[in-house]
Amino acid sequence: MKAHTKETQATMTPASALQSLKEGNERFQNNIKANRDLKEQVNDTSGGQYPFATVLSCIDSRVPAEMVFDQGLGDIFSARVAGNFVNEDILGSMEFACKLAGTKLIVVLGHTSCGAIKGACDHAELGNLTKLLEKITPAVNGVEEPKDASERTSKNLTFVDEVSKKNVELTIDRIHAESPVLAEMEKAGEIKIVGAMYDISTGAVHFY
């Protein structure tokens, strides 16, 4: 499998970009890799890059976007931060990726049993991590059930995963609200912005 070129990138649509990631995750789940020569892709991309998607994911070592979507060099932009939230730097990176570099799809990828989400649920404090977790607090507050405070902790994995999903939704809302560039591109049909959850137990990515 060759690295994407300007021509192959141009033929892709937001829908076909999403389908490519879904097919890649199917291969990953079934322990099948696309036939690609990474050294050849190094050579192919030495003069430029034409990725088709941008993935914002957590730094969790179990969720490397290129692997779980079975993609090669030059296929996707990968932005990673604990808790997969956006700030102006990540938004700027996404704007570069879509407006200037031509990606057709943005995926905000959360995952089950997320450590950053657990920390936010427990109101953990540690150096700069304290400020980071505060950015996830709106997602914790956005999940109404359970009401019992003792059940709204990292020990309740069902609650943790619901907060992870809410965090993805709120992150997409922030992209729309804080990046007119990306919002206008999506409105024009040039890109699509979607949320997804990766299940660390099965390797499956569930889009929504």
C-alpha cells in the first residue's frame, strides 16, 4: 500500500475517509495489517505529506491512533493529550491539518477506562495535572447519573466511561464554537467532525 499523494487525497471525501478508518479498525481487531512497506512510505513522503484524517486522542499508551486504525506513514495527523480535549494550540493544529494540509475528517477519540477521566472524576491534584483535569470537569458535571457522590468516582467504571463519552461530545462542541474555520468547512461539506470511543478490552472503535 502506497502513501497518499496529492491526487489520492483529493479524491477522498469525508465519508470515504471515515470508511477508511472503520476498515482499518476492522483489520486491527482481526490482527490483519494492510500490506505496506514503511521504508517505501518514508521515501514516498519525503517530499510532502497528504494525510486524509486528523485524530485527536488521549496519550494512553494503549491507544496509538495509527495502530488502532491500521494506517501508515503520511495517512493521518495525530494530536494527543491526556483526556483528548482541545485548546487553542490543538485547534490551530486542526485548522492547519484541514484548511492547509487537506485532511477530510476530524475524529475526537475517547477510550474506556481513561486515566485522565478517572482523575477528573476523583478531583485529583498534582502539579500541572491539576489544571489539565479542570478542563475535563465540565464532562464530569455533564453526566447526571448517578446522583450519589460515592458512585461518581473512578471506582465506578460505567460512570467513568459515560464521562469519557460526554467529554468527546463537549470537545466537538468546543471545536464548532471556537474554530469558525473548521465549523465553516464542515458546513460546506469539506470536512466531517465525528466522535468515537475505543474499547481497550476489544480493540474496537465505536463511532457516534
